[in-house]
Amino acid sequence: MKLTDKHRKIIAILSLCAGIAFVIAGIFRGEAETVFNKATRICMECIGIG
């Protein structure tokens, strides 16, 4: 089955919308703070400060 340009655009738009929805859901669940804290700890360990 060959995808036409129209189908590719529709799939791209739906994927983008799903990604945005998941990011927003994660923010409302408080996951952004968790990810930021983990990233900070990892960076501090790599530098040798933490």
C-alpha cells in the first residue's frame, strides 16, 4: 500500500496532536517537575558536583 502525500500529512498532523496532548497531560500530572529534578541530578553527577 502506497501512502499519498495527503495521507502522510494527515498522519503527521495526528501524530503532532497526539504528542502535544501527551505533553499537556504530563504537565498536569506534575511530571515536568519530576523530569527537571532528575535531569538536574544527572547533570550534577556528570559534572561531579552532586
